Amino acid sequence: MSGASKKLFIKTYGCQMNVYDSERMASALAPQGYETVDSPDAADLVLLNTCHIREKAAEKVYSELGRLRVLKAEKPDLRIGVAGCVAQAEGVEIAARAPVVDLVVGPQAYHRLPDMLDRVSGGERPVETDFPSEDKFDHLPREKRRRGPSAFLTVQEGCDKFCAFCVVPYTRGAEFSRPSERIEAEARDLVDAGVAEITLLGQNVNAYRDETGTSLGALIGRLARIEGLERIRYTTSHPNDMEDDLIEAHGQEAKLMPYLHLPVQAGSDRILKAMNRKHTAAEYIDLLGRIRAARPDIALSGDFIVGFPGETDADFEDTLRLVETVGYAQAYSFAYSPRPGTPAADRDDVPQQVKTERLHRLQALLSAQQTAFNQNLVGRSLPVLLEKRGRMPGQLAGKSPYLNAVHLQADEALMGRVVTAKIVEVTANSLAGVIAA
Ligand code: SAH
Ligand code: SF4
Ligand code: F3S
């Protein structure tokens, strides 16, 4: 064993795809002698895996770089890299604005990291933000280490939808689906490493279709046959890519969990059109009806933007009405944030105060729906996948099929297993259960 191991700290912002990418970057750097640590203070290399989705997310990067500048003044050998969607969108600008940064690497170029670090040692400050034609995951080594019970697996990247508010098509490039055999092999390796639940990831995961024509529904069917894999989830989906075979899979595939994150963004057809979402509110509600017919207990989740340019009070009321009609188990909502380079960026015309008021009203409604959904689970027995230790001694925490966090008293030996738990209490963000006899 080499004693001269180097320390790597990765700070991850943004969506689950960044979480997955950070794991893959850590694996890619392991052969170079890097082991991960959980603070920048002990690190030889710090990577910020960034998010550009809203203004605040992007600002965090520059304030973190300010803190790292202080650290680097004490430790001149410290290497600092910026990865992720801010790197992709503002690569050259970051290099110019923050001299403390040694390298900038966009999300499609992570397999080039080892080479880029060599170039840094040679005195360069490389910036790699092109979209190479090769699949980065083919060139990123995977570590065969023991894993926790649930894992992410990216199956699709990029987005061709060009919603008028969104940076993702620019930061992640065109839609691309990984070959299904590779995904299957990776899923088997994960299960061998102790994983019981896999969440398939993609910016538009249900647009998945590989070169052999495999759809997401078919891919889920194949993964469901892997022995030892207990649960399958996928996120994030676009309503227009919700194909019949995927809807059917919700009715037929016991391992596919009854939870669907299906963002709609707004309830007004006028705003949906201005957002370039390419569907109406009625079409979305009709689609949910078909999904609920296949899987009546499915928990629905969504994303909403309030204060999109041109949104009137009446448009916003349409959003509230849609939420009332649907009844969400949980959801995310955001005030519109103009993003450089997107079509809506220069039309930001709803005053901040109005955005904030609308956001509070929407969040109050969504949170009441979430509480109602959770209350309904009290007294029921649910399968819970135990994933980690809870806060209290003797307590373990896991997830219900509906993605609720569930806390219960259980023996550590049950970690990684699915137990049946009776739900006894609902707290703000989680459920309390007892193992059913
Ligand atoms: N691919 C996914 C998620 C994209 S980003 C999808 O199609 O739904 C996650 C969420 O961030 C979006 O669903 C949207 O609600 C929100 N979002 C994206 N751009 C935004 C912006 N400019 N301002 C506010 N919220 C935004
Ligand atoms: Fe962004 Fe729309 Fe693509 Fe989702 S579908 S990533 S919101 S452009
Ligand atoms: Fe953010 Fe990029 Fe994900 S902008 S939400 S990290 S795809």
C-alpha cells in the first residue's frame, strides 16, 4: 500500500446527477492515489461540482472560491477545480475572475480529469468545456467497493426541450442515452456491492431510448429481473415523454416504486406556452389520470415556478387550481430566476415581492397536501428499506415506497433490508414506525 495518498474533497451542489457525477469523479481519481475526505482543510485537491439552475446556486460558487482563496494562501500546493454546470456555462469567465482556480471541467469531460491534473502540475490552467463525442462513463473507472443500500445510476443525460427559463440544455448538451447493456452491468455490480434500491437518473430520464430501441419502460423491466435488486425509481421526467409502456410498468412491475416526480411548472396554458413546455394543463391532468389508473396509490411530486415573465394573478390562480386538482404527495417550488442565455432572461417582469407572496401561498398549499398525504399513512403497514442509523440510539432510518423518510427502532443487523413497519406518527418531514410482528 502506498503511504503517499493524496486527499480529495468534492463539494456537490445541485441535482442528483451531480451527486452521481461526484462519485464517478472520485472513482476516476482513485487510481491516481486520491482518497476522499470530508473537509477542504485536509485536502490536496478540492473540486466544486456546481449548479447553474438559479442565480443563488451560481453565486454560491464564487463565495466558496473566496473561502478557498484564504485556504490556498496558507497551503500553496492546494489544487482547486470547478466542475459541473457553472463550469460549463462560465468556464472561461471563472478562470479569468478567480485566479485561485487551477482547472475548469464541464460535466461531459470528467474522464479527462487525470490528464488535466497532470497539466496543472506542468504549470497550465486547463479549461475543458466541449462536448466530446465519446461517452464519458465508458472512460470513467468504477470502484468495486461496498455500498450503502441505495444508489443513483445515470442512464440519460442532456435535454432537447429548451424550456424558456432553463439552462440545462446549454450546460448538459443534447439528449443522450447510455447503452442498456452497460446500465444493466452497472446495476448488477451495484447489487453485488450491497445495493438494494437503484434510482435511474436523467435530466429527461423518460426520454431514454438507446441505440437498440430500448425504452425506459423496457429497461426497468430488465433491471427488475436482477436478483437482489428490491426497488427501482427514476427521476426526472417530462410529461411529453411519459410513454404507455412506462405507465404500464407502474401497474405491472412490483419493484418499480409508486412514486413519480413529474414537473409541470405552471397551471396556466398561456404561461405553459410561454415556457415552451409543449403541453396544456388539461393534458397533464389527463396524463396523471392514466398513470393513477395503472397505479392508484402512486405518490405524485412536481416542480413549480412562480413569477415567470408575464404571469398575472389569474395565471397564478390557475397554478393553485391545478395543484388542488392533482393533490401532490410532495413538491418543489421556486421563484423565477432569470438565467443568462435563456430565452426568458430579459423578460423578468414580475416584482420580487409578488414572486415571494405567490411562492408562500403555493408552498402553504403544497405543504398542506404533503401533510394530508402523510397523515393518510398513519396506521398502515408499509415496506421500509432501512438505509442508515437514525438520530436516536437504536434507531434506524429508511424509506417508504412513497419516498417518505421513516424512523424506527431496529437492530443494526437489519440495515439494508426491507422490513414491514406500521406507521404510528407523522412529524414535519418524516414518519415514525414500529416493526410489525
Ligand atoms: N429536467 C427536469 C428538472 C430541471 S431543473 C425537468 O424538466 O423538470 C429542476 C427545476 O428547477 C425545474 O423543474 C424548475 O422548476 C426549476 N427551475 C429551472 N430553471 C429555473 C429558473 N430559471 N428559475 C426558477 N426555477 C427554475
Ligand atoms: Fe430544463 Fe425543461 Fe429540459 Fe427540464 S425539460 S431540463 S426544465 S429545459
Ligand atoms: Fe443544476 Fe446542472 Fe443539475 S444546473 S440542477 S447541476 S443539471
